[in-house]
Amino acid sequence: MVLGSPGEIVPGSGLSTRSWFGWPRGVAGGVTLGLLQLHDSTVNAWSEADRLAVLAFAPVVAAAVANARAFEREVAQVLDQV
């Protein structure tokens, strides 16, 4: 591992994530359906207000992903019938 001064990321060291924030996309039948995550090369990249804002729109993102997957399944079914 190659590090410079505290908080510094040395180019070529392979280290880039210094802040990570993730939450389950949803749970069905006790199984996590996915993980939404944010990462940044800055230490403490997000304030509490930032995290709360992300958590506020996370259900919308999860619903959009679920809708897109359902649409893909429906399109595949229609194409199989053609």
C-alpha cells in the first residue's frame, strides 16, 4: 500500500474511495434486492443533510429500477411471442 500524507491519495496506489454511503435497495422475502451506493475520494464527503436527501430519494430510485426490470421482462415476453 502506498500512502502519502494523511488524507492524500497517491496516484497509482489503487486507493480512491475515502467515503462510502450505501443502503439496501429493497427487501422481499428476507432477500436484499440490491444495494445503492455512493463513494467519493474525499474523506467525509457528505454532510448529514446530504445523507438525508439521498435517503429521501432512494425509494424513488428503487422503484424506477424495479419498473425498468419489469418493463424489460414484458418486452422479452412480447418478443418471444412474435
